[in-house]
Amino acid sequence: MSNFDHLYTPWRYSYLSGEKKKPEVDCIFCAKVSADDEAELVVYRSTHVYVVLNLYPYNNGHLMVVPYAHVPSTEQLSAEALTDLMLTTNAALATLRRVYNPQAFNVGANLGEAAGAGVAGHFHLHIVPRWSGDTNFMSVVGSTRVIPDELAQTWRKLREAWQPMPNGS
């Protein structure tokens, strides 16, 4: 027997094994528009977008900024929604810096299924906090990420720390 501790993450099995739950609605992001914020892990709501935790995070604090409008690309968003999207993204970055002090971020979107979009019909922007050394043997060898915070705890921390940007979001 080795001296290594075991890390159990049974809640991730269905995701890692490719099992898919039948969605109760056609679009998971549209379902969150009028849902309970805590139950759906919605951190913040603005006029045209909302911020939600990723259920299968790449790193701790992995957020998504999602327009209320069900459109596949930013090209179909109004100028007001695009402005709100970017101001809310800035507020999310500032909040993540205060709560988790990341050294860097990946911010981006996958437009279309061929680009890797899991929900290709509803545009969303990913914000992933990054730290030096956050890619380790777990992700390289075991195809598993170690997330030190429970999603509900992450939600509470970010929700409490959220401060709208001075110019709106």
C-alpha cells in the first residue's frame, strides 16, 4: 500500500464518462434566466447578461458570462448587450482577483460546435482564473482537475464580493 491519499470525486463521473442527463428544457442557459440564483449558481445578474459558475470547472472560480438573449454568436447581440457583456466581464475579473488572487486569466468563447462549444446555440463567455503550476499530474495523467472549493462555497464567496463596475455592471 502506498502513502498516497485517494481523491474521490464521484459527482464528476457522469461528466467524465460521457453520460448525459436529458435536459428538462431545450437550453440550459435559457433555463437559468428566471431560475433561483443560489440553486443555479448564478453569481450576478445585470440588464442583458448574468454570471454563473461552470458546473464542470477547469479551475476554481471558473465563471461564464451569459446573455439573456438566446443567440449563437456575439454578432446577434445588440450594442447595449455587448457593452453589458464586457463591463460585467470586467466586474467578474475584479471579483475573482479579490476573492482568489489569480495570477492570470483565460477569457474566451467557443463559437460553434466545431470550435468546442458545449452549448453551441447560446453564446457564453468563459472566465478561467489561472495560477502558475495549476496544470499538474492530475490533469495530465488522470484527465481530472482538482477544485479545492465546493461550488456552493465558491458561489457564496463570489456573490458576497461582487461589486459592480463604476460605469454600470
